[in-house]
Amino acid sequence: MPTVEMTRHLYRFFPVLENRAIRVPAGSVADILRGVDALAPGFSDYVLDERGALRPHVNLCLNDTIVIDRKTLSDYVPEEATLYIFQALSGG
């Protein structure tokens, strides 16, 4: 099963994911995000817009490659991969 890792500040909103290995069945990036959402309801709403596309402030990397398909999230995540979720921080 693929592993999902994310920036630490996301745990503030989804504490159920903190301090645990996040592993979900292999599939498309969209499938992976649905798997994380099953563990922490509301997660996909936080990283996806109303059309199911990645929000502008969120980036995904599959191992060491940025996920290019931000609209349909069709990139395949194989069994031994790691999907990294990065959310930009801003402020002033």
C-alpha cells in the first residue's frame, strides 16, 4: 500500500492522522485522497475544490516527482510509492 505524508500543519486540522503511518490502497491520486478522507472526514474538501481539482495552494509529489494532473488527479500511485501533500503557508 502507498504511504501518504503531509506537511505538519495539516495535522492541526486533522489530528486523527498525526503520529500514524497513513497507508491506503494503490490507485489514482484521486483514489488515494479518497482513502485519506475515509480516515479523516473532510480532508479531501480541504485540499480539493468544488470540482474535485487540487486547490491552488496545495501541491502533491509522487515520490520525487510533482503531480502534473491537478484537475482529474489521474496519476497512478503504485504500491510502494509515497504521496507527499504540501500546502503553502502565507501571512504577513
